Amino acid sequence: MAEYLIKNGHVFDPVQGIKGDKADVAIKDGKIVDKVGSSAKVIDAKGMTVMAGAVEIHSHIAGPKVNLGRIYRPEDKLFSCTPTHGMERMGGGASIPTTFKTGYEYAKMGYTTAMEAAMPPLFSRHVHEEIRDTPIIDEGAYPVLGNNWFVLEYLRNHEVENTAAYIAWLLKVTKGYAVKVVNPGGTEAWAWGLNCLSIHDPVPYFDITPAQIVRGLIEANEYLGLPHSMHIHPNDLGNPGCYQTTLDTLALAEGLKTHNKFGREQVMHLTHTQFHSYKGTNWADFESGAKEVTDYVNAHKNITIDTGNVTLDETTTMTADGPFEHHLTGLNHLKWANVDVELETAAGVVPYIYSPNISVCAIQWAIGLEIPLMMKDGMRCYITTDHPNAGPFTRYPRVFKWLMSTKAREAQINAFKHKDKVLSQTSIGSLDREITFYELAQMTRAGPAKSLGLSAICGGLKPGMEADVAVYNIDPDKPIANPDDIEKAFSRCAAVFKSGVQVVSNGEIVSNGHKRTLWVDVKTKENAQVKRDISEKFVKYYSVTQNNYEALGHHFVPNPFAIEVDATQV
Amino acid sequence: MMETVTITMKNLPALYLEADNISPDVFAGKTAEQIAGLDVFEGNTTQTLGKYFEVTGKAGATAADTKIVVKGDVKKVKYLGFKMTAGEMLIEESADLYVGAWMKGGKITAKKNVAAFAGLAMKGGELNIEGDAGNYLGTAYRGDWRGMSGGKIHVKGNAGSDIGMYMKGGEIVIDGNIDVHPMTHAEGGRLVVKGNAKSKIGGQSLQGDIIIFGDIEVMMPGFKPVDTVELEIDGKKAKFSHFIGDMGERHKKKKGQVMYMNLYKKL
């Protein structure tokens, strides 16, 4: 493999504590190395910023609900198609891009790893077919477990060991990466026309509460010692006053410690925190609860979060929180699609326009920025847009601009129709913190990689790690005259390397790389009861046989990268 | 000063041509040679306009100063007048899909027929069709909920089905007859049909006006008779039965009053 030397760039690497020093980054055989030979190809990064490839911890980019969005929103592709050019195949879509466009757009912004945040286990084959067709970036997928009948039945009796054995089996057959929980119990309640809006609302028929599900799944996750923690979208998303349910959910992790060999420190990851940080009692007195939520997270080291920044775009919301999407279509009267996934989960899809002229949208924008600006530790707070729910991932450079420049934030606040309301209902106007390049590297690279248990592999530039490197055409030593320069630089990298292969040069795709599927292979003790329960459920309830369930072989996972976990000695 | 560009079909394409560059906005400020060099798409190949059309005359400095005359067989040419904001276009023969789609201003006159999706999501300007119009006249793009919101469409002949779907504003006048499903999901705007209408008139519509001079083959059960009114259309007064609907849908309140789709059927 070719050797590269990225010379004289300003390097930001929280893994090694490098804060913008001029340094060279050497690449050999797909890894970062101390030095390379004189024949190495030199990339001149003088006056540029060098970081590890960025890591996306929560995004909806593959699978049935993403594709349902693509199918029922042809208008999303209107005027957003790019024809075949150079290495790139044709692509299209603004909020729900085609798989190829998804891979290209992430790579051009310097992202080299991305996690699909909600895989319905029954449709894991579809998820993996789309992952396979998304070039360049390494991807993993989180199977959703918070409304799964096996989990509900085991945890009703607090059978943590059986839950863990089931999770290990499920990760293996779906080639999954982590335990995802969406509106615990609420999505199952939705199948009965109901919802769970607090952590103590009982789930119909199953006689269990969201609190029991969350606590039990954390325990099962730590019993196995998985690379990532339980990853949660709590109950009561998106409603005024929901911050209280969020705090109740976070408190379920109180006193719980992690048990893993991957360097992960948290036991709970709270996703798209913006949607869960609302105070007020209705949409008229709606206000930010970012302070309450971040105060709690700042004080509790066993929790990590991501932001879910609203980007003020027309987008497509999609979630396994079925009842929420029904609620949303009642608010905006736009088209609604709903899917039930047998004994596992559900999903809903509704288009949404975050208009700068609507006060609620502008306040949501402000809350999304308050959260990272109020978080003390960049290693525990990661930038996401919950793509495509709060906005398309292609807007990350714009979110970075707002976070890195008070001037850019002020300009946006002044452009809001209800500026006074934004200032009175949030504290965005009084926050003068500007996220530094180093903090940005924590929030988009080292932090999410550590939370995912991948800190030995990616998110840093330490010799021995994967050679995932992004070079941005912006000089961190020079004062930024125009905040738009930040957005421009982070939109199109000067160079990107994925596992040592140059995939982007001057903002253009130059290689499709060797994309891998990350999954977690857990070895457990034989568990005859769980084995029998699984085969019984397939015979009695599933619409497919157990033999047709597994995502197996070259067609679905052509280039697997398994992370091994041994839980046989627990 | 108004200048005229004439484009005349000389080599018929084997496939359909996607000619979204044929508009006063794109032609403005260009010579005949430059216009002949503009891109058109035949299937998945990119070609030049000059391969199919003979281009004479020249464009004005701005779109408003540019008139385009389209001559010859354009039954396989799509997107004539796409996104135009000003100026004029005269289409002498029948054209394919998307005539005047996303049009914002100016005037298009089609001397013969136009196929489906003419005036799609139109925001302003005038679209006059002297022959017949196809289906989906003045509607929203597939999947979208934002249909025609301004401007005026006049069809001297008949129009097809699903016209004015998701209409929000502007006016469509049909001198002849129409097929099924006019003004489905409409949230505003006005449709006048001088001839006959078939069925499912204003199904799932929220707001707007539909005026039918001829017969309605089957009325929607979701429309409720309220009164008889006298309306003046094109300077002529006549009496109409007035219905409101679609009663199965949500209806907004404006100044304390519930807003409905009004359906007027000439007595």
C-alpha cells in the first residue's frame, strides 16, 4: 500500500493531547505510523488543519424507514441530483440522500465512520444491503431493543442474564453494533394505540415500565461488556416539559459502573439531547431546559450525550418512536407513514420544515447550540443533527460555524422573525463561548470513538490507529475574518484518507476505499432457555422462519470487521 | 428592447428531450450560436440544443426583453419555459410534459395541445393553452404538497384529470370539459370550468373555489349544499348552487370563521 506523509499541518488530536501544533502525520499499510520512507507521497498541509477522520455516532442513513422516506418523498430529490462524474456515481436527495451520495458527502466533510442509529432486527438484511452500497465510510448499525418482546418478557422478571444472551444472539444474527432503545415501552404501547410518556407508565400487556426496561438493558449491556453503552432516545420526545422525563431517565444510570475492555467510561448514551431538553407546558410558553439537562450530565461522568442540532432546513423526520410521528403529523398536517415491525419495533416518517420564521423552530435551534456550549467536557458531548430528524448531516459545517463563532450565532439570531422570543426563552444570547478546533476534534472524533469503544481504532492520530485522516483548508492560527470560511472549509476537505487510502482530494472523491461493516461478536455461555425461546417465537409469531432471519454472508456483509467480546467467563 | 429568438425543430430526437434550458431566463443575453450550444438531455446523454433545433434571431438583454418562438414538432420535448420569470414564449405545435413548470412570471402561449404537468407548481405569470391540456395541470410535483400558488392558466380546449391538485393560489380557467379529480387536496386558488366535470370534484380539499358551468356527473358525498348565490364571471351574471366541503377534512379558522372549499354549480 502507498505511504503518505501529511506535512506541516496544524494537528488537533485529543487522543495524544495535540492542540494545533505543527506536526507531520505518516501513513503506512493503512495505519498511522511514526515515520515513513523517503518515497512516501507528500501532502503539503501548510496553513491547514489536520484531524483524525470524524466519527458519526447517531444518524439514520440505511434501512427500511430511510428508504420509506426516499420512496414517499420524490420531492426530496427534486433539484438535488448530481449526475455521474469522475469516481462518483449519480446521486440525489437532500434530507434522505441515496446511499452513494451519503457515502460521498460524509467523506467530503472528513467523516470516515458512521453509525446507523436504528436497525429493526427483522429488517437487518435490508439495512446491510444499504450499508454495503454506501461507499467509503465504515458503518455499524444499532438494533433497536427497547420494545422487543423477548426483552420485555425477560426484564419483567428481571432476567438480566437471559436478556444478555438474547442480545448476544441478536447482535450476531443481525450483525449489529450496540443496544439501541427508542421510547422504551412506548413504541410497543403504540401497537395498542397508546404511548408511555413517563418512565413509570406501564406497557400494556407486558406489565413492565420504561424504567425497568432501561435499567435492565444497562445491566445486560454491562454484563456482556459491549464496546458501546446502552444508547437511548427516552420517552416523551419533543414535548414541552419533556426535560423532566429526560432527567428521570438519566437518573436510572445513577451509581451504575461500566465493565468493558474498550476504554469506555459511560453506561448510558443519551441521543439527540436537544429534542429532550424542553421546558414549558405548551408551545406558547415553550422554553429551553438545556441548563437543567447539561447540569446533570456535567455532574455525572457515567453519561455521554449527542446534540441533535436543528439546522433550519426542510427535512424528513423518521424514528422508531411511532407514536411521536403520529403526534407530529397532527401538528404539521404533512404526510405520515407508519410501519409496524412484528414483535420488535415500529417506525414513523413525516416531512418537517424547521422555519426560521416560526418561534418554536428558532428556539429548538438555540437549544441545540446551548447544549454543547454548556457541556464542560467535549469528550462527553458529540455533534449530531440526528440526521435527518433535526436536519441533514450535510449541514455539519454550518453547525460547526455556529458553535465556533459568536458572530455567526448573532447573525442567525438577528435573522429570526421572533428574535425576542428566542432570547427570552433560551440563554443562547448570553453564551459567549466559542468551541475551539481542539474541542471540535473531541466532539466529532475522539469523544464519539471513545463512547463507541473504538478509541484504540479510530478518532485519533496515534501511531497504530487506523489511518483515517482529514485535512481542512483552514488555518487555525489566523483570525477568522468571515465565519462562512469555517463552513466552507469543513464542507469540502483538501484531503481525506480512509484506512490509508486517499479517498478525497480537493473536495472530490478519488477512491471508493474499502468500506467495512463494524459489528460486535459476543461469545457467551450456552443458554438453552433463550435458544428455546427464540425458536418458539419464530414458530409462533414471526412472519419469517429463523433460517431467513440472519444477515449472513458476502451478499449482506461483504467486508465485515468484527469486534470480539468474550462474555463466557462472566 | 424586445428581441425574438426562433427555434425550429430540424432533427427529431429518437428519445424524449429534456430541454429545461429553453426559457427566456437562460436565453437572455445570448447569441443564436450560444443558444445552440446550450445543453439538452436525450436519454442519459448530454447533447446541444443546436443538434435538434435551428436557432435564429437573438435574445434580449434580459428575460423580460426576450421572446422565444418554438416551431416544428415538439411532441417529444419537455420542460419548455421551465422556471421562467419573465419574457414571452410562443409554442406553435403540441408540446410534451412540463410546459411552464415552476413558472414565476412572463407569458407562455401554446397554440396547440400540451401534455401533463403543465404549469406545475406555478407561482406567477400567464400560461395560455389554445388546444387541450393533459392531466395534472397546475398541480404539485409528485409527492409534494405545494401546488400552484399564483398566476393564471387558461385552456381553450379540454383538460385532463387531477388538475389543480394541492393548489394554493392563482386561477385555472378551462373553456371545455375536464376529467376526474380536480382540486384534490386544494388549500386555495380558483378553478373555473365552462364545460362539464366528471366526478370527485374537490376531494379532500380544504379551501378555495370551484365554479362549474356545465354538468357534474357524480357529486362528492363530502360536499354539503348551503345556499344559492349569484356570481359574476367574465362580466356575466348567473345563479349557482353553493356547496361547501370536503366535510371529511380539517378546516382552518380565519377571523373566527371556518374556511371551506366552495363549489358553485350553475343552475
